[in-house]
Amino acid sequence: MFWLAEPLLRSIQKYRISISKETNIDKLFAFLNRQPKYVLWALAAAMLIVLGIADLVTGERIAMSLLYLIPVAFAAWGIGRNSGLIFSIASA
């Protein structure tokens, strides 16, 4: 099976193609990882408040229940499990 990948490896080495290019989402994650916990807490709370207001304004016409996962996942990923639990209770 190596004989199939050999021409590709030669072309990568010949033209020095960079495989590990940093994308914008990688830059965003690196930026968020450098932020203190209280900044991430404020961002998650702001997302939850804006989503709650949008849910209140739209009423039953648009179901936004799945969108509540975004601030909950953000809080659980960036701050910790307990914060994710707090935000999930607040969004219920």
C-alpha cells in the first residue's frame, strides 16, 4: 500500500507543500484559550441572554431549543463541567 502514497509524498517534499496550515477557527480557539475564565463566563452569559431574548421575541413561531446548546457547550468546554451544568440549568 505504500507504493500508492509514495508519489504524493515525493510531490509534498519536492514542492514543500504545507499540510498544517492554521485556519481561522484554529486562531479563534487559540485566542479563546488565552482568555481568563471570567471573560469566557461573560461571553457565555451574553450568548445565553441574547438567545433568551430572541426566543422570547419569536415566541412559538421559531423553535430555538437546539440553539441553547451553543452557550452550554461553550461554557462546559471553556470554563469547566460545573459551569456547563450551571448554564444548562439556566437555559432550561
